[in-house]
Amino acid sequence: MTESSFSRVNMNAISYLSYYFVGALVSTLGIVLGPLCDAFHKDYSFIGQVFTLMNLGMFLPIMLGGILMKKWGLQKPLVIASAITMIVSILLFVSPTLTVFSLAVTLIGACGGVFMTIGSYLVVRINPEEKKRSSSLIFTDFFFSLAGATLSVVLAWMFKLGANWLAMYAIMGAIGALMLSITLRSRFPTTEAPAETSTHAVQTTAEPWGAAIYLLCFALFAFLLAEPIFTLWTPTYLQDRFHITPENAALFTACYWWAKATGLFVNQFTVKLMKLRTFLLVCALIGMASILVITTSTHTQLIMVACGVFGFFNSGLFSGLMSYGSLQVRNSPPTLISALLTCGTVGTLMFATVSSLMNSYFGLHWALGTAAISYGLLLIALLAAIALSRAEKISHAKATQASA
């Protein structure tokens, strides 16, 4: 299939909806936790453990996403995942038992993993130019935060009107139906970018990844270990240290999320004004300074400001690191995008265990301090990746070839 035979509008819509789906799945867990505990007469820790099935379900297709895309293409996995989401949502309404719910969150998590992998790959695939790719990935990531911002309001309103926890999964089913309708009427690009010449086709097949990619994989792991540790432990840490109410402590993480959503919208333009490595380095340095203030300051007002700054400058890191990793080779294969996402997802899977152990042995301060340590490792990995990067050489070679 030629590059002109697919619709960029539809590909972008699928990418945006993929991130919105995963954002809806992840960011609303705290909202549905209470209604689920009431419905099944279980405590918070039990339902929280059930949600680990969702994380495991999401991890597997992300890990195997590159292989799935190479074998089945892009459309078929999306159609299957959309259909499963709809079927599972209907099944929950027919039989809303704990066993069915456990199975449902596992399957919907797996569908989210498929959407996340293919959505990320589509952005990379249809945006070969560095600045446009980085900008598009950041804007796509905006829809992840948008899901949390919008659905938290919608669900709160629905629960106030008397709806139960099934309302959340009705919404997921509706998103699955929308994804299915767009996917079925779309034509997709191939999973291999077109070679510019026959010589480059040979080079692309045998092209090694290089050390920078592995360093960026670790940086993504460190980032997605640090961020959920920060959002999990900051309210409890502030309540314990400054003796503030849970409602006031929640404002600090709310400040973080709103600043991050703002940053995701703004930074799609900012990244076009500077080199991607400069953008990443500035964000990581300011983020490092912010998390150090949060973990060491004795002034709550300063911590609130630091939370906002941390959120704003964190906003472009995930997508920026993904983009920088994909630019380390001439043509990014699905396996590369899958590897980058997989390493990040491992951080998400480990954050609760790592930080809980730190809390058990060293207390709340060090539970939160684990986020600062992880962020420091991110910064070191990023500096090393920049030093070993091949992205700039590849970009220069492409520009030279285009002008020749």
C-alpha cells in the first residue's frame, strides 16, 4: 500500500482515541474504587489487587505488540480489541459478579495495551520528520490526560444521579464501539516504512539499534517508575509531615495533573522551537529540581508550586523519550516502539512494590524519595543517550539526501 492510500485524519483519530481509552482506564481507578468496594463488599486493598490484573493484561500485548503488528498488520488487532471491549462491557451488565469483573478488567487491560501500542506506532509511522513526530506524540499524549480530566467530572455527575460502577464500563464499551467504527472504514499503512532507495532498504533491514535506544528504554522505565510513586505517596506524605487534611493534600496532586494537561497542550508547539534533545534535557533538569523541592522543602506553598512545575515539565517527557528513541534508526520498526513501551510499562508494574518496600523499611519520606532517586537515574540515562545518540546524524543524512 502506498503512502497516499491511507487517511492521516483517520490515523490520527485512532491514535487520539487509543490514548483516550487507556487514560480513561487508568486515571479513573480511584473514582470507581469506592463504588466497587461497596458493590462487592470488599476492602480497598482487595479491589486494588484485582486491578493489578488490568496492568498485567495491558503489559502482555505491549510486550508482544511488535510481533502482532508484523504478523497481522494494524487493522486486525484493533478490530479484535474493539470487539472484545464491547463484548466484555455487555457481559458485565449481564453478569456483574466479582469473577466476571476480574476477567473483564484483565481483557479490557489487554485491549488497552493493543490500542496503546498501535496508537503510538501510527504516530511514529505517519510522521517521519523529527519535530513533527515529537509534536504529534506530545499532542496524542494530551488525550491521555484529557480522559482523566473529563471522565472524572462525568463519572462524579453520574454517580450523583444514582449510577453505579457499571457506568464506567458502559463508557469503555462506547469508546470501543467508536474505535471499531473508525477502524473498519479506514485504510492503514504497512508496518514497514518505505525505503528511499534500494540501498537504504538493505540498510534498514540490518540496522542495529545502538546503545542510545537501550538507554532511552531505561529512561522510560525510570520515568514511569517515578511518576506513579509521586502521585501515590505525595498526599499521604504531606498529611503525615504537615498534618493537613486529605482534601487539602489531594490538591497537590490535582495541581500536578492540571499542570501536566496544560503542558501537554503547550509543549506540542514548544518542541518545534528547539532540538528534541534540548527539550528533553531542559524538562528533565527542571523536573529533577522540582522533585527535590517536593521531597525536602518545609513550606507547603513552595511544594504546591513545585508540584505544578513538576507536572508542566513532566508532560513532554514520555512522548519526547518515545520520539527520541524512534529517531535512533532510519525507519522505526514496530518492535522498537513495542520495546520502548514495554520498558516503560515495567516501571508502572513495579512502582507499588518498590515504593511499598521503601515505606516498610524506611518510612513515608523515603517512599516518596524513591521517585527522586528514579528521576535522578532517568536524568543520567538521558545524558548518556544524548552523548551516544545517532538521531542527529540520521536527520542530517536525510536532509543532505533530500537536497541532493
